[in-house]
Amino acid sequence: METLAAAIVCSQTCDIGAAGPGEVHPFILLAPLVPARLLPSGEVTNLAREGKVGYLFPVLAQDESGDRWYADLRMIFPASKAILRGRTPGDAFASEADSLSFSETLAQKFRRAALSEHLSVMLPNALRSFVKDRGSRRPEFRKVEQVRLVVFERDRLSPLRAHLYVYGNPGQPLTLQEQEAWSAFDTQVKRLMNTVGMTMGPTQFVTADQQPADIYRKTVPIWCDLLGSVRYP
């Protein structure tokens, strides 16, 4: 059995230091690093290489073979700061953009909005099945950054009415033909939510640079690993 001894620090920098906020944080959070050769073969590994598996985040190669390593966010654990003493940290990411993406992934993990079960389980499952069955490489999916939901009657735990936003990549709004490809999912979701007494309005298609921030703040992401790899709060 192979023994792994590499990890990535998931705590904020200010919490790691001995002064300031770090004074009241005796522990740090670590996520173990797993080499690609130990990942399940097939779809998981292929998606992980593209940064599209929510619990596996790619970091820089960690061994002489150049095998890609991944932070396994399912296994985050606390450790004493003392283990950092005398150690020289290495760079986990090649660019600031990758570092910011990692921080957003961690933030998303811990700040996921509380939704009713049919919105937090049934809806994401239906979305993933829809994309997978039609082929995630199709332009109507490749151009989508993410799907978000807004509840506009009652609240997120007991919603009565809601609708979805499909966000195209900035500067790449979906064409009318690509929007039409989503109509089958629109129909499927309306039927699915009707079974639990919830009404879904028509899906709207926007890009992040088109929508006002006050509307964006009211929405929550419906995460799908087969859509765009960039995460935003």
C-alpha cells in the first residue's frame, strides 16, 4: 500500500501566522494530495484533469515522474501549526488565477446555501443527467459557465416558485439555437418540481457581465461538474 505524505494548506494566510488573527488559531486545515495514478480510471480522472471534479483540485506536479497531483477536498483535516516549523513550503499553483480558483472552490464547499432537498439533490442530479446524456462537449454546454437558481416566493427551504439562470461565458452569450437546446431541460425541471408542489418559471439566459450584481446576489449556484470549471460565489 502506497503511503502519501504531501498536503496542501487550506487555511487563510492570516490564520497561519503567529500574530494578528493567527494568534487565536492554533490549528490549520490541510487536504492530502493524491497522485493521478491512484485515482479511479475513466471519467473521474479525465474530468479531474480539467478541474471539473468538485472534490479533486489539480495542483503542480509533486514528484520526479511529473505525475499530476490533486488536493482531495473530501479529506480536509485539522493539524497543529507546529508541523509547519522548519518546513519550506512549495508553490501549489502556477498562477494567481489558479490560486484564486482554489480559494473559491474551498469557499463554495463551506458556504453552500441551505436548499430544500428537491433543489439540493433532485435538481443537480437532473442537470448532470441532462448534460451527460446529450454530451458535455456540445457548444450549448461548453459555453456555459454555470447554472444558478433564484427563489422568488417563500424561501429556499420551502420554495413555492423559482427559476433558473443559465450563465454563458463572459462575452459568449448562447445563441438562440443553443438556448433552444436547453428547452428540453426546462420542460423536465418544470415537471419534476410540479411533483413537489413547486412552480418553475422559464429559464433565463445571461452572462455575468450582463446581469446586475443585486440580482446575482439573490441567486445560488446549482453545481454541475460537466459544465464550466470556474466557480464564483
